[in-house]
Amino acid sequence: MHFGFVCDYRRPIDMFQTNWNDASHEKRLWLDVMTIHLDSDLLRTFVAVAETGNFTKAADNVSRTQSAVSMQIKKLEAMVGEVLFERGSRGVSLTRKGQDLIVNARRIVSLLDETAASMRAEALDGPVRIGIPEEYSYSILSRALSAFAKMHPKVEITVKYAHSASQMVALEAGELDLAVVFEWQDFSDGEVLMRDPTVWVTSNLHLMHEETPLPVALYSRAGWCKDFAIRSLEDRGLPYRVAYTSDTTSGLKLAVASGLAIAPVSRSNIPPDCRELTVADGFGDIDASNVVLHRAPGANSEAINGMADAIREAFFSQLTITVPPPGA
């Protein structure tokens, strides 16, 4: 599927006209400065290069030759009048203008793919029961449900938010079709969606990590906290006191943002105005969690398969490449 997009760049110019018989007055005129016709094929190639950081790998992704990809990028750069990539010995990285463009380019390519899929796919129906950690309810599940519901509005979706052990019990009891869980030990043969280690997090405003003993926020469930979070402090000889407990990740994030304590949080879920406490701060990773997708035996309906694909794609979209700023 191929589309063209028109971007109209306009700017207002103030014109002042003096009339000796009347008071001066302002006329605002709009001048067309630049109209860019963006080709969807060029945007798709641009996204592929940005995500792989390599022209050769991007060429494989878009089924073109490396020289064709290079020509497409040059054409796109000529259209926007800016260099979009910086070339280096290890590949390419986005320039500041490239970083501005990549956000909308991803949206356009995603929308085109979603539109094409909805035109090809037959609408599904039936129930789908999902278990997922609260951490990913907004960042992942909202994206998956949005894409899935547009194509399959008749599917009945039930979502359970709970900790991983509870999700696995529900899956084995036949109460869930799909379960996304954390695995930090005794790794299974489930499908790994991403690696998301747990780290200690502090507020940039309150700096609770500088207090002695450390005020910490912990889950009310003892097992993981004792075996991993508390042990990580004790192994480093860091004195602490439990200042806050909660049964949800939202509760721990609230404790950090409010300046009550530091807390163990998945690296992908660090709240705004907070940061990870690294080895340089005297801390380090608490665990090496994998985020894993499990499916109940016999859960093979088209609706369940479609939802599994949507969840998988949402996690894949989350794995963005960090692009250094120009001159870094």
C-alpha cells in the first residue's frame, strides 16, 4: 500500500500599511513557504534505517537493495531540506531533524499497516482473557487493545491485573488464556517479550537516596522483596528502614514521587522526575527480569491468536533505540 502525504509549512508575516488619512493598521498575510509531498515508501525506509541503525539491515527489512535504500534516504533528505542521519563507523544515528521526523513517521507507517491489516482481516469474535502486570497496563496493553479493537470490535476482552505468581495460578486453573508475567529466576520456555530488570529508583526533587538509613518502599508480598530487593541492599552494606508498603507498583511509584522513599521499579516504568540509582550511586540492578508471554493449553482460537500478536507487537514497539543527540 502506497500513499503520499502533504505537509504544509506556513508562517504569518505582519504587514503595516500607513495611510495619511487613517490610523495605521495591521494586515496579517499568510505566505506559503514550503509544501512537502512525503512518500509513504520513503517514510517506511526512513523508519527501518532509524530502528536498525544500519542501511544493510534496513534494506533486508524493506526488501530493497542497500543502494536503493541509500537513494531513498537521499531523496527524503532533499525533500525536507535537512540531513536526517549522521554516518559513523558503527552505523548511522538520527540528527536532531531526524529525531523530529521519526515520531510522526512511525505513526504514519503504523497507521498504514493497521489500515492494511483491517482491510485484509476478517473480524473475529469470542472471549479473550488476559493477565498482565499493572506496570504495562498503560504503556503496552492500551496500545495492544487499541489496535486489536479497531479490527475486531466483537471480541469480548477480560483483563486481570495481578502479580506474576497469581497470574500463573489463574492460567493453570483455566481462568486466563494469555498471561504476561515477570520471570527473574527459574526461567521457563515461554516467549520472552522484553528484558526489564528491576532497579532502585529515587526522586530527582527529594533525593531520598541520600538519607541514612535509606527509607525504602516495598511490596507487601514478602518473598521477592526479601530474596531480591532487601538482599541487594544488604549485599552492598546499605542500612535501610521500611518507610512504606504497597501491594501495587503504582503505590511504590507514588512513594518515590512523593518523597517518602526509594523503591524497586521496573526500568521501563520509572516515573517522571525520577531516576534509576546506578552502580555509580552505590546501587545496581536488583534482578534480571524477563517479561514472558504464556498461553493456556488449548487456547488457540483466532481471537486469542490475534490478541497475542497485538501484545507482541505492542512490546516490540516499546523497544525503541536510544539515539544520541548531535555532537554527543
